[in-house]
Amino acid sequence: MRRSIADVLSLLNRWPRRLAALACLLLAGASALTARGQAAARTGAAPSSPVVVSARALSVATMLTARDLAVARWPRDILPGNEFADPQRLIGRRLAGPLGAGEAVTTTRLVGADLALGLRPGEVAAPVSVPAEVASFVRSGDRVDVLAAPPADGLDATTAPRRPATTVAQDVPVLAVLPLPDSGGDAVAQLIIGTDRATALRVAALHGRTVLAVVANPP
């Protein structure tokens, strides 16, 4: 049965509307697939945990306050293992070394018993008092030699015979560098080194009667 010209024109006029409807259906389907893919990506993202980090660069011996700290989320597979999740646990603690902005605050970054974590069996953390200018070029994590310069026994240092310095500790790790309060004399700082007990006893015996110096070893 032949269609009239009017019927043909009416059929052609309906095609654009059908194409538009089809395009809308395709777009809706694509949007649904995209949303589903994004949800799957979120579901498959690596799990993370809160980590307390420094809110800004902090110097050695800083006593931590709330404005020094921030909380970030780190993937669990890169957590150091000795991190903090609650900044309130760190308020009032003192840093054993400098900390860059955004670095995790861990137990080994703080002054306390945890400084000895990682030392080998039989090693201890021992304090060494040195002139502040000597400590100024030493950082936590460095390895150093500790030298003892024999005292002049009350003689004028310019006329007393010079005696060679002796090595008290060799290639020991620096766990912390702590400035000491001004005692009215020459500025003094304290190094916390990791060493064996025998060397720690030698360092303790020399304290107060021998000028100590350190020589940083190259990495």
C-alpha cells in the first residue's frame, strides 16, 4: 500500500525526536558507567591511617605545641610503624633533632627512652657534653668520632706541652643534639650517642675534666 506524501513527511519529522531520545539514553548510560567506575576506584583505594606530622619546619630541642603539629592521612603500607595518630600525646614533648614540614613525628624523633630503639644488643644511649660550636655542625643521624683532649693540669695552655688527643668512641651514631641552658660560662651542648657500655663508661669518666670534640664521618 502506497504511502502518501503527507505520511512520508510525518515519518521524517519524527526521526529527529527519536534520535535525540536515543542520544539521551546513551549519555545516561555512559554517566552511570562512569559513576560506577569511580565508586569502584574509591572502594579499591589503598587503606590509609591518620599520622601526626610537623605543621612547619622545627628545630632541635623544640618543645612541641598544638600549632607545631597537624594530622595527615598516609597509606598504611608506608607507615613508619612508630608514628602517632593523636597530636595530644605529643604536646610538651621535646624533639631530639630537626624536623622538616610535613615529616611524621615518630618515637625516635623525640627525647626519651625511645632514642635507643634500633641500637644493637649491648649498646646504650650515652650523653656527651661538647662546646656548642662543635655541636653546631653535627646532626641527628650523623656518625662521629669522639675525641678527648687531655687537660693542661692547671698550666697555662699557651706554655703547657701539647699532648695528643685520644679517640674515646669511634664511628658512633648521633641520636640527638640538645642545646643546654646557659650556665654563665662557655656555651655547651649535649650529644646523645649510641655506643657499647664500656665506651659509655669511658665517656662518663672523662666528663667534666676533659675537653671533648667530635669529628663527623662522611656518609
